[in-house]
Amino acid sequence: MTETGARRSDATRAAILTAARERFATDGYERATIRAIAKDARIDPSMVMRYYGNKEGLFAAATSADLLLPDFTRVPREDVGRVLVSHFLDLWEGGGTLTALLRVGITNPAGAERMRDIFTRQLLPVARAVCPDPAQAPTRAALCAAQVLGLALTRYVLRFAPSAALSREEITDWLAPTVQRYLTAERA
């Protein structure tokens, strides 16, 4: 493949993934179709199949998510909750991947498993790094996930007016102390 062909192929893949993320976020997994995604990407549906094989392969590629969490061993212990909440707000507001995953995870077992995997692989190590009892890390990570996913659901998916109306600072002020307690407080 020529360099021009490779660039065109990369651009096509990027367009497909962008369209898929938006479509999965809007319609959920079941209602999103290859045909609709291809139309949104302005390509023939056969190109989607060529690059991703099927809807499941496309979903896996479109919902690949690295939370890009900071190294919490370098964050002052008293700032962990604030840094984590702020980071998640950046992620939710920065693109459709997590929103798509959340929508699909609510209604589709594969989507739910994908979300569990992302949070287990990426949030659990944070809890292990900062909590006073590493044996409690899974519970503490799950409680943090409940907070950030609950906020995301009400603010970015369901768009509850009170949640959507809060500023980032207000959300952080409300949520950070709870997340901080979950991660760093001595056993309740």
C-alpha cells in the first residue's frame, strides 16, 4: 500500500470509529446499525465490514478506552478525590467513547462487561495505591465507580436538569470529598 493509500485507510478508519462512537452513544448497541454508521462516516457499509468484520468488532474498536489516569502515587493523598473527579469530568466531556460505553453497558451484556473490564483494570490499581487496606481496594474502587458512573449517567446520558446544570467546580466540590473518603479513609 502506498503512503497515500495508508493515509486514506487511516482516515477511513478514523471516520468509521468517530461515527460508530457517536452512533453507539446516541442509539445504544442494539439500535446502532452498520448501515447507519457507514452513512454517518460517508462510506459504503462494506468498508466497515472490511475493517472491523462485524458489529461486535466495530464496537470493541470504538469503545477501546484508556482512562489515562494519572499516577496517584505522585498525587498528595489529600487531593486524590479532587484529582480523580476532575479527571473523570475531563474524560466525560472530552469525547463520546465513555458515553457510548455507558449507554451500551446499561442494555447490553457485552457492553457491561467491557465497562467492568475498563474500570477493573484501570481504577482498581488506583484504589490499591492509595487506600489504607489493600484488601479493601476492590470495594473502594467499586464505590468510586458508582459515584463517577452515577454522575455520568445523570449528567451526560439522562441529562437530569439539576445534574446537567452544575458547573465543573460544583460537581467537584460535591463529589470529591465522597470519592476521597472512599479511597483514603480508615475503615468505617
